[in-house]
Amino acid sequence: MGRIKYESHFSHPHPLALISHADGGDSNSSCCSGCKLKPSGMIYSCTICTFFLHQKCFQMPNAITHPFHKDHPLTLLAKPAYAAGEFNCDACAQRGSGFSYHCKPCGLDLHILCAAAPLSLTTPCHAHKLGLAFASPYDTKSFVCDVCSFHGGDHWLYRCSACGFDAHLECATRSAPAPPHPHGGQRLMGGAALGVPAGSVAMGVNEQIMQMIQMNNALAQAGRGGGDRQLQQMMQLNRSGLASGGGGLESLLGGGGLETLLGGGGGLDFIGGLF
């Protein structure tokens, strides 16, 4: 058995040890300070207090750029920037209290996995690839999800422009048709915010998330340097698989969108309801 390695993280004053959740003692009684979910897999655990982070939360980059907000970089915050101790995600409109990506000049906030959502994916719900749209394309500033038939607001969605097919983020990433939303389709997952999966995950998830963020960075830089035309060209390359020399983000995601990325389950149902 190797020697335990201790590391530091900006969100906590004590050293953190990378251990298996199975060896984490009473860590079942606490939640990850990054995503507010229960421990699983490899975690960075504090030996002095009950603080811990999933390995994926620990490794989230301190700053990213994103095509949703090309004007400024987004900074990783360990706690919301607001006195209430919560933020409203500008991607899915749900509240969060864990890690977020924040733009101080604009007051913009994203859950960490909203920020890493793939720009396109395939899904059993539709024959064509769906692209990530950052707002409703309709004058009503809303849409009707073609998977669950409930309304969505002027927030992120996956859509097929050619067919006019629209889907909630959650519905687009399910392996089977989603059940009806209990509150008119406005809630993404029972009030839950996007975080790092609490269930078992496949090897390389963090690397895949980082590659998605890097692609988002490249898209944002293209938008700055060459305007909307170059940004659209980069997005087309990504969707066709040329940007990464083969399968693009689809090679990371396989045919099941985020479900494949996160190692199975029910699409986004890994996020639970703890935020």
C-alpha cells in the first residue's frame, strides 16, 4: 500500500488526503463541500475535520472561459458570492450553495457541471445530434420540451434546429423518456443543482470534463479573435468531430450523452437533491 499523499486546496485551511471512500471512516455523515453530495470513489478528506471533496471537485480548474459568456473569464468559487449563501445558476435557473463558476463584473453564476456540459450530444430521444442552446430561440422566451411535454424557460436547452426539437438538459441526457416534471418542467432535478456524481463513475471522467472545458475555452477564444463567424466554424468542427482529430466530444461521450460520460445510470439523475 502506497504512502498517503497530502495536498492543499484553496477552499480549506487543512491538508487533504486522497483516499478511497471505502476507507473514509464516518465520512458518510457529511457531504462534499464542492457539490453537496455524498462521498463516493476517491475523495480528498481532511483528517482534522469532516471536510472532504470528491476528487473531481478537487480538480476543477480555478478559472475557465466559456462561449456562453465570452466577455470575461469565470472564476471557481468555493462559496457563493452572495450574503444569502446561495446562487441562481444562469444555465439551469436552479439554486446552488456549493462550488460555482462566477463572473464578478456581470454577476453570472454557473454550476460546475453546467459549465462543462457538452456543446453537442446524441440521445435516444432524437435521431439527430442536439446542440446546446444558451437561450430559448422563440419570441416567447420559453419552449416546450419534446421529450416530457412540459415547458422550459429562457435557459439552456438541447435542440435540433433542423427539426425544431427541444429538450430540457435533463431530458436530453436520459437513456429513456423522462417522466413528467412535477412542477411544470421548470425544475431540472427536483431543485437539485448540477454537481459531481455521487455514484460510481468511470475512469477518466475528470479528464473528459477537462477536455470539454478546454474545448469551450477554445470556442470562446475563437469568438474573441475572429468574431461570430470563426466561433460558428469552431462549433461546426466540434460537432463534426474534426476539432479533436476524430470523434470530437462525441468520442468522449459515446452515444449516450452525459450518461455515458458519467458511467451509466439515468442521465443527470446522479445529482440527487441535496442542493
